[in-house]
Amino acid sequence: MKTTDFTFDLPAELIAQTPSLQREMARMMVLDRKNHTIAHKTFIDVLDYFRPGDVLVINDTRVIPARLFLERKDTGGHVEVLLIRPQPDNTWICYVTPGRKARVGQILQHSSGKLEGKVLAVRSSGERIIEFTWNSTQSFIELLETVGKTPLPPYIKSDPDEWKEYYQTVYAKYNGSVAAPTAGLHFTEELLKTLTHRGIQIVTITLHVGPGTFKPVKCENIEDHKMDFEWYEVSEEAANAINIARQNGHACVGVGTTVTRTLESCAKKGMVHPGKGSTGLFIKPGYSYQVVDRLITNFHLPGSTLIMLVSAFYTREHVLKAYQEAVQNRYQFYSFGDAMFVL
């Protein structure tokens, strides 16, 4: 299939620049794969689509202030650094813009004097490996809370720190992501409590979202696209809860593409196996889902791997038809936008 098979026209004004003031009051489009119907709801109506015994799987990763504005120590030239993945000995794989100002041996520093980084290597993909040092008893992650900025997606033009608190799920726990698992932004603590009281199990897994989630598919044929790897962990407790529920005829509901890729990466013969590691699984039409029965997600970029994942869960034709209806009904798209629930 070609990347152009997954494109659609999206008016710029439908790209959400601000979140819904009440998380659970965002709009929600419900796609019924069995009856091929589309319903227009509010996210709090998600309660109507669960039965006691179902499992809701969420990603408890936490977004770190991974965006750093630094200066070259020799010239004072400005560079922007986006942390991607930690490596041993205080080194990180990073994107640097502009890259020509971050050659091997270059020293980059924060204007506060609290943080300094040395470029150790340039990878073939253009990413830099940077070793950081700082004059503080704080951990690196603690220091980022002072010197770093929230790495909002490039299509959101407002001040990222204005949405620093909102751009975390209410269940965010483990530091490591440079982007939020945005389908989870619609949940509130009260909504999760209501689900629990109704007999729905809340199961947590972890996948640290990397900047590859925004990476455009530049290949003409989607089979040529390579996914970035992202670190995940699925506990034995989580795997057992999902497997037992499904064996008893209950649904596994994945919150977002990150949960979906994680569970499917850990699935063998319809069972989730616990473990941790990195996944580069590219889910596209033709993929046969093993454990995710229903999917809660947002509306994604044209031609993105995310819309391909949703298309694999239903069909490309039905998903694009739903997106066309979403545009006609003025749904809000992307990270701060509305939700879709695929039954």
C-alpha cells in the first residue's frame, strides 16, 4: 500500500490548539465494526460500552521536560535539543536543531549555568549522543523540571508550559516520554473510579513515547517505512489480568496506539507475555490483532503510522470514511483533540 492511500484533507482550523477544559467532555466518535455504524457521543459516554470483567489497559508513562534551549560554549549560538532515549553514564540520544552547530566535541550549555552537554558522536541517522554534566545534587530528571520545556507536538503553536499539567494523563507515573499517550488525556480520576466500581479492571503497562510518534512516513510504499524503537514493560500481573479476562469472554480495551503496540508486541498465539524491552512493531493493514479487542484513540495525522494502525484495526475505507465525517462534523484533531472509540 502507498502512503497516499492514508491521506485526507484536513482544514487547519480543526487542529486543536487547546485542550477541552473538562477532559471527559471532549467529543467521541464511536465506530462499530460489527454493524458498520458511526455514533457521535461525549467521552464520558465511554462508560456505556463496558461490561463487568472487561479490562481497560492504560499507559502510565510520564512526559519529561525533554526540550532544552542551549548555547554553544564557543560562539553563543543557539541550539534546540530534544532528548530521545537515555544511555549509560549520563548520555542521551538527542535531536539537535540546527545539527550543523552540534559537531563532535562541541560543548552546549544552558544559560543558567546549571547544565552542560558535550557532543560525543553523530549517528548515521543524524541524532547526537550527548553527555550531560550539572552542578547540582538533583538528579538529571529533577533538573529538567527547572531548565527543560514541555515537548509539545510541533503542530501546537501555543506556549508549551501553559499546558504543562494538562499534557500528562492523570495516571502518569514513570518518567520517560517526550510525548503524551494522548488518548489517555480524556480520562479523569473520577471516571476511572466509576469504571472500577462497575467491575472493570484497570491494568497498567508502560511504553515511553519517543519523537518517532510524529515522524512522517516519507516512503512511497508503506512497507519501506522503519519505525523508531520505544522502550516498554508489561508486568506479569498485567499480562495475567488481560489473559484471564479474555479467556473468560471479556474485552481488552486498549487506550491509545502506545498500549496497542505494546500489547501486540508481547502477544503470542493470542496471549500476552510479560517482559520488557524495545519495540519497533509497525502495525498496518494486513496485520492480525491478537489481544486488543477495542481501541480508544484520537484523530491522527494524514499519512501517519497511527492512522495506519487504526486502519488495520478496522479497514482503511471505513476509517477514512469516519475521518471524512469527523471533518464534516468539526471534530478537533490530534493531541488536544477529540476521541474515537472503535468497538
